[in-house]
Amino acid sequence: MRRAAPPGLRLDPAVGPAIARVAPGAQGLRLRPAENPPGSVAPMHDLRPAGGAPFRATWVEAVSAGRMALVGAAGIAASVTLPEVDVVHDRRPPELDAVVGAASANAGLVRVEGAWRALVLPSLGDLVADLGPGPVAIRADGRMVAAAADGAIVQRSVPDGTVVARVEGVADALCLTDTGDVLVAAAGLVGPPGTTPGDGPHVRALRAAADAPRAVSLDASDELAVWDTATATPILRVASPIAGARLGGLSADGELVALSGGAHGVSAVLRTSTGAVAAWIEGAHGVAVVPDGVLVCGEFGIVMLSRPKELS
């Protein structure tokens, strides 16, 4: 539902490093330098707080090619316009506990009472409401969803929900690639629906880039694997710098991937070519890669961290 606009979030526009912590300052919320995280580090450009809203959130997903975001916390999801960071609608089912965005469209997925449904943004109205417990994925253009159900991988068109394909098989996680194909992850292996599970750890999440043949998986042992989706082969394996992390979306070109987690909240952006940390924001519970920067969220609200104009 539409609500009255909240007061603005006070930000200090001082430029900060990409390895940083979110902290209050005399002029408002700002970035302060942090110690390097574990593993390889190759920081992206400096960042400047460029807009924000005092909407406390745990998850953030970039949608519509970075023109909007789907954000949420337990029991609430909201649509946000970018780069102005304006919270335009929210929806508050008490049992909502996860969100996923459609990278190139005004659409996304939310899980409510253990079942997934597809929504349209900014209104957050239902498109397809009976996707089951998942795992589930939405195509970048928002026109197709795929879900594991009853021993099969089922694809449905959006918004009518018509079943367009059904293949017997199981999946720990799944995604829809840049070409619209379904890939499933099953015990360490990634392949098309029907792929025989491997003997590796359970795969907790699998996400694909919108415009490149690249996907990233995260397994129960906290290993990240970068996959060439055209051949379903791994091209990099690296330990997550955050234990028990949540895997977020990739940049459209597949070069960057988002991770979040930690007892006190930390978010990271990793380079899929090397596994090096490109951005590390302590105090942020969620992060999404957007054009020209990153969008973070936490107890402080939602903040756009943009490339300073002098670096553009």
C-alpha cells in the first residue's frame, strides 16, 4: 500500500573507500575506512552516499536495470525508485521472509508463509501466486518463472501463470540464464533440468547475470563457484569471505556478485573473474550492484553509494 513519505535520511556526502563501515557522523551517515576483509581484495572506485531513505531493511535486490529496487525485512517488502531512493509502496504480510528481484524488469519474487509468489513493481501486486516452496527463480525480463515442485522443474509464463515446460528432476537451487534457459544446481553440479545430482555439498543458492553467460552458486560449505552458463562448467571456486552468507544478484555483465551476512551485518561485492572483494560495507545487512555504484540497506535504512562525479 502507498504510505506517507518518510522523512529523509541525513547523509554526509563525503567520499569514502569501497572497504568501509557505515557510521554516523556530525554531518550524517557516512563511510569510514575499515580493515581489509579475509582473502583477496581489489577495491572498486571510491563511493559517496548520494541518497537514502530511513526504511530499515535486511534484503535488497536491484530490478529494472537499476532503476528500481525490491527491499524487505521480516514481514515487509517495499518498492524503491532509484537513484532518488524513494520508497513508493510497501506490502506487509507477517510471514514474508525472502525476496528476489528480476534484474531487467519491474518484477520480483517474495516468499510468504513458505510459498513463493511473483509480484509486479512498484505496486507489489501479485502476478503468479502459487509457485510453492521452491527453489524458484525469475527470468531477468520478468516474463518467466521456474520452480521445483513434485519432483519436476516447472516453468510458468508471467503474468498468466501458464505452464510452458515441465521436466522431471530435482534441484537444490535454480536460475534462468541470460538466454532464458533453466539451470539447476544439485549437490555440487550445475546443468539443465534433469541433471543427476553430484556428490558435493548442498547448493544453497544459484544466481545468473542478466546479460552475460555467467552464474554464481553458493553451497553449504560456504564455497562460491562461478559458472559459464553456456557450457555449465565451473570457471572459478573461492571461499566466501562471509560465513553463512546470503547470495545476492549479479551485475548485468556478470562481473560482480553480491553477498551479505554476518552476526553484525556485513555486505560484500566480489569480482567473479578472481573472487577478490571489490566492496566491503560493514553495518550493511544487504547490498545490490547498481549502475555506477552499490545500494546498501540495514538498521540505518537504504543508502545509494555512487561513484563520485570527479571519478566518472
